[in-house]
Amino acid sequence: MSEAVGTNNKGGLLLGLVIGGAVGAITSLLLAPKAGSELREDLSNTYRTFNDKTSQLASAVGQKTQDIVSTVSDKTQDIASAVNEKTQEVASAVSEKTKDMAASVSHQASEAADKAKESKQLVAESLQAAKTNYQNNQH
């Protein structure tokens, strides 16, 4: 950004010099004692010089603008690429963690089901033993 500001200051200085030079040249031509044809020729030459300098300045400004646009475009593409890469990394990490958690939950659910079956079996055996014990005590 500071490079762009420095360029603007140089461009403003150059423009000021060109305009100041043109105004000074025209003033000196108008105040100098010359014939009308010489004065017209000098004014025409000064106008052409001023016009050439202005065209050069406009071309330089246009080139700098294109350079800045190109730089901004390149930086934007670099940033977009980096963001895309990081997004893919995060998505991959989240997917891995999700798979790990799903496997862990599945394993824990399987263990809980096995324990529930064991508990059911123990309860059934206890009920059967209690029933048998009750029936034996009744007779």
C-alpha cells in the first residue's frame, strides 16, 4: 500500500512539474517580443511538448494501475488457494475425528449390549434359582 502512495506522490510531482513548465513556457512566449508567426510556432511546439508529456504521464499511470491490479489479483488468488487448502485440511481432520468417534461409540454400544445380555442372563438365573428355592420350600 505504501508503494502505491509513493507512486501517487511521484506522479503528482511529475504532473505539477509538467503543468508548471507548460505554464512558464507559455508565459515566457507571450511576454517575449517575437513576431506573430514565431510566437504561434513556439506555442504550437510548447503545446505538442505538453501533450507528449501528458500522454507519457497517462501511459505511466495506466501501466502502474495495471501492475497494481495484477499484484492484487495474484495476492487474491494466493489467499483463495490458501483458504481452500486450509478448508480441505480442516474438513479432512473433522472427517477423521468423526470416524474415530463413531467407531468408539459403536464399540461402547457393543460392550453395553454384551453386558446387558450378561445381566439379563444373571437375572434369569437368579429368578430361576429363587423359583426353585420357593417351590422346594413349599413342599
